[in-house]
Amino acid sequence: MSPATDQPSAATLPPLPNPLPPVERRAVVPAGFRAGGGRAGIKPSGKPDLAVVATTGGPAGAAGIFTRNAFAAAPVRLTRANLAATAPEGSGGWGQAVAVVATSGSANAATGEAGDADQAAIVAACAAALGTESRLVLGMSTGVIGTRLPVDRVTAGFRTLVGAGLGGTPSHLEAAATALMTTDSRPKWAVAKVAATGPGDRPETVTVAGIAKGVGMIHPGMATMLAVLLTDARVEPRTLHGLLRAAAGRTWNQLTIDGDTSTNDTVIALASGVAQADPAVPGSPPAAALGRAIEAVARDLARQQAADGEGATTLLVCQVSGAVDDADARAVARAVVASSLVKAALHGRDPNWGRIAGAAGNARLPDSTVLEGAGLDPVEARSRAGAAARLLPDRLRIAIAGCLVYAGSPVGFDAGTVRAAMDAPEVLLRLDLGLGTGTGEAFGCDLTEAYVRENAEYTT
């Protein structure tokens, strides 16, 4: 690396290229599924609070990733148990499922044995309404911790929703996404389609679609919100789980709003196998293509969540290049977007690069589970978990909203020009560490007075 005085201009720090397939922000129900949302009376406001996504045939391959909070909610524990019941070797990470039921307005966390019984009753009611076994229904909940779910009202809601409210149109998935919301200001959905081949090399298409909620209590830690991903691909549950973990490690585990992980974090992926494309077996081109599509949808949903962070006005994206490897790059990017000082400076349109440098210098790698899920060898993941990311200040370059502000030492820049560039719906912070070829990105938002007000009055 050349001395700081010879550093190239800001033009050498453009946005990182995106190798993933294109994503559309549309609600699409892949073949083999139906969905719907409605009102069960959980929320005092009367807003939609019950969502169901189900197969149109038999069980689909299912995979999940979950919070590791010690107060993991009743739906998290029951969903893991149901996955394990259909595939014991998956230890609750993958299995089979006919449906996912989601309730919003009550987290059903820290509710003891009564909450477990409530969740079991709700899953059983959904299974009965769909004519399937309870172990083939997965659950997720979101809302206030420590509150009980109104089982009778939810059960009645199933009869109405399953009887007439499930379908395969965009409006059906939109209704499900809307019913997931708590403090979200808008529903979130995305879809990616990838070319594939079928028997006799016939052209086929594989679809991956998703919905998500979560704009507070969001921080890296598997998986920092609720999300359901649906695909018509032919893929075994174990393989689907590996693709989902890898995608989450590079997207949802790179998303942070406020530094708090939830008791209810859940991402579930279902694969109907209806598409006639070649199966996605480990190491095959179809598996690689499916993995990229899953990551593309997860990435777009994560960006939507960050942009809609509680009280947020600006989407914050940090992209890092020049790291020793991708794990270090992701750690640095995550540290920058997680910094309260950086988030506050963004809100004030203050080009304070010192806060960015300080946050980068504090970056540490996540725990071994996250590292392994994102692709590191298990032995290396264990040895590097919690280690400081490698960074040399005299090689670091920082650009804010396209303007180089630091290149091994302070760079003269016009603060007014940078402030004006920061006054946008999305602000990119670009860092280059000058040490290798590793790249990574993370997503966050500004920290505002509205965030404090909203969370100061969340239960009152």
C-alpha cells in the first residue's frame, strides 16, 4: 500500500459490486404454497395479527434459525421441537412442515408453562384447521414480552382464515406480511427468480420469495427478526438449512438497529419441491444458484428492515473491502453500523469520520456459530470467535457518501458538501483496510429522538 499522501481519490472507493441475482419488491407466492392474514383480536388496536403460510400439498422441506437468548420464547422452543420430531438428526434446525403460523401483539416469551401450553394449543388448532399433524406446524410470535396469547380468539381466527382467507395471490402474501407487523411502519416482501434446467435440459425457473418484520430489538445474533422464505426448489431440508445459515451470516447477522437481540428471533425457510428444475444437491450448480437467490432475498429484506428502523430517517450501509478475509470485513462493517455515536452523527448529518475509525478499530468477530454458518471451517471458527478484526490505521481509507475523508491520515474535504451528500434516504460508508481481498457489508440506520420516545412508551 502506498503512503497516505499518495492514496487514490474517492473514485477508488465505489460501492462494492453485488454478485447476487436481482430482487423485486413484490409479494409473490411460489408454487406449492398459499398464505393469508387476518385479525384474531391479539392487538388492542384491532389491526391484523394472525398470519398463516401453508403448503398446497403435503409436507415441505423446512429449515430454521433462531434466537439464542436464554429467554427464548415458547414458539421458538416448540418450533425447534417440531422440526426435531420430523428429522431428529437436524437437532431442531431442519425437518418437515405443512404450515407456519405467526401471531403478533404478544411475544409469548417469559410466560412459563402456561405460555408453552398456549403455544401448543395454537399450533394444534392450526393443524386441525388444515387437517394435518401438530408436529408439522411451526410457530412464531412477536410483541410484548411476558404477556399471554388469547388462545380462544386465535383459535377462532384460524377457522375464519383457513376457511376462506388463504390463497396464492400477491394480496394473500401481502396480508400475511401485514399481520406480522408490530412497530414496523410498512410490510416487507421480496422475490428473486433464477434460471434453471429440468429434464432434457428444458429451461425452468426457481422462485424464492420472502416476508419479514422487525425494526427494533434488532442486532446480529441469528436471526434478529421474524421472516418466512418460500421456494419451489427441490432441495433436501439439511441442504436448505446450510444455504439459509450461510445467507443469514452475510445478511441478517449484518443487520443492527439498536444493539438488542430478541427473545423471538426466527427465520423459517420452506421448500415445496414443485418446480421441475434439477434438484439442489450440495456442491451442485443448482444449489449454488438457490443459495444466491436465498441470500438476495434475505439481503433485500434486511435492507428494508434497516431503512424502517424504529424512528429512523436514513438507511445506513457500511461496505468494507481490503480486509484479510470476508469474516474480518463483515466484523468491521457490523461494528461501524452498530456504533451509537456513528448512528447519532448520521442523524445530525455530521461527517465525523473519527467515530467511524474508532468503531472500526473496536471490531471483533462474532461467536463461532455465526462464523461457521457464514462459511468458516468449524475449527477456524472456534479459534477466531471473539478475536479482534485485523486493521492498520495507516492503511485504512474512509469515504462518507462518496467523499474520501481519511487515507491513513486526515484528508482535507469540504464539510458542507459532505453534509449535503449525507442528507439522503441512504448513506454509504465505504472503508478499505488495505490488507487483503476480503469484503463485507452491514446495514443499520440513524439513531433519533423518535426511537427513544417510541421505546420509552412501548407498553404504556
